[in-house]
Amino acid sequence: MAQGIIENLIQALTRLPGIGRKTAQRLAFFILAMPGEEAKAISRAIDEVKDKARFCRECFNITESEICNICSNRSRERSKLCVVEEPSNVLLIEKTGFRGLYHVLLGALSPIDGVTPEKLKINELLERARKDEIKEVILATNPNTKGEMTAQYIREILKPLNVKVTRIAYGLPMGGDIEFADEVTLSKALEGRREM
């Protein structure tokens, strides 16, 4: 009986990104050895994030309220809009000291995987660029094939709006993910962005 519940936990943990069977097994036995209240605190934190987290209605970052604290902060530089693929990218770019606003696409174009512009928050980006006081759109998609394709597509649809479109510089390794970049590299990439 105990083997079944441990195996269930191991199987559940392997569904997390980057967690193989051996790591899941180590984590399962670590959780088993934890004091009960610590393990339950992890469980409660997971329940809470699943119950309360939602997407900001303006930028699609993760928030607990209708509008995130970045979009609602009037001291942000509202003329600059940094476009990223995932909410985790916002956290990284925030560490560089960027003071503009964000737009989270919730993915990148990948026709082979069925990810078309309609499945991303690209129409919402276009709408924001039309109605808001945006003067520069900084494309901070990943420097890989999907990210480049997404950046090129966005550049093309923004052309008629006479908005300056820049791309973060290639201080990031090609084929890598923005999520794994350190703050210094990401900061340099933002400083060296160029118009597309």
C-alpha cells in the first residue's frame, strides 16, 4: 500500500518540467521525511496559487487581482512596452531595472505545433499599441526559431502604426531560453536592443 502512494507521488512529480524519475524519487522521499506541517504548507501554497492566480486583463502577467501591480503602477514608463513569451520572463526583466510596461504573449508562434497568432495574445498587443501611449515596443522573445518568428510577425503587424519596434540584443545565446539567462546578460541584451 505504501509503495503505491509513493509511486503516485513520484509519477506526479515527473510531470514537472526538468524533473526526471530519479529526481522525482529523491523529492518524494524528501517530502516523506519532512515534518508534516512543512509538507502541508507546500500543498497549501500550490492550492492557493491554483485558486487565486489569474492573468492580468491588460498585460497577461500573473496576478491575484484584475490588473497586476505593474500595470496599475502609474510611475512606470508607459511609453515603453516590453513583449515577452511567458510570465516568468517578466520576473527576470524586472531584475534588470526596466521600468516600462509588459505584454505577455503566453507562448510563441509555432505552426508545426498548431500555435498560430490567434492562440497568442497578439491581437491584444496590437490593440494596446493602437490605443495606449506606446512609443516603443521592445521584443524580448526567446532567441530561438520560435521566438524569432514571433518577433518578425509582430514587427510586421506593428509597421502601419508608426511605433518604434526594437529587439533585445543578442547577449543571449542563440537557441536558448530567456528564462535561463542571468541578470547581467539580460540587462546587456536590453541595453543593446536595436530597431527592427
